[in-house]
Amino acid sequence: MSPHLSRPNELSDGWRYALGGGLVAVPLMTLGYLETGSELSLGPVLLGGVVAGYLAARKTGTHRGVGARVGLVASLPALLVVSDILLATRGLGGPDWFVAAGLALAVGTAAAVVAVVVFFSVLSGVVGARVGGWLAPSGDPHGGAGA
């Protein structure tokens, strides 16, 4: 398949494998967060990146771009952390200026948490895809005479 889309609603191979790898990571990250209540593990993102990188390298001959996309998809559980931070602001009391300052601080903290989670998720996805691409057999990605 060419790198350009043949139909407007068709996903590229890179996004197809990235969504698959991200869908491996999201439930595992969510389950881990719900069990601990305070930790997001990036191990599932690494695993999703390995799976996506391996499959993409076998099919297309390259793993480039897949890992970052896996990390973006897999960073969705950061919304659980954001919701916990924002729900904690319901208990704020005191003068209006204090409540407003507390809410602004919570929103800023939530934005910073999302930025950090996305950064490290993308980094983990890239490393995983690189490992998956390395593990994939080299040669004709379309299954030539050797397959």
C-alpha cells in the first residue's frame, strides 16, 4: 500500500498498527491505574509498541512513525488522572479567591500531568516499536519466495 490513502476514510498502515498497539496498552494501563489509584505504568505502552512495531515491520518493511502513534493512543488513561485531580477540587472551601486559585492550580497541574504522560508514552511507544521492528524478520515484507 502506498503511503498515501487510496480512499478518504481509509486508515494508513501506520495508524492501523498504532491503533492495535494502543488498544493493547490502554486496557492494561487503565486496569493498573484502577488497582493502584495513583500510578500509570508505561510497561503496557512498551508492549503495545513492540507488537505494533513488529507487525508494521513485517507488513510494510518499516516501523517508523508507529511507536509515536501508539504512545499517543495509549496516553488516553491520563484522563483518569485528570478526572481525579479535578474531582479533588470539589472539596475546596473558603473565600471565593481561594477557591478560584485552587481551581486554577488544579487545572494547571492536570495540564502538566497530561503533558508528562503523553511525552513518556510516546517515548515508550517509540522504544517499543524500535524493538518490535528489530525482532521482525528482515527480507521481503510482502512474503516473497522465502515465506
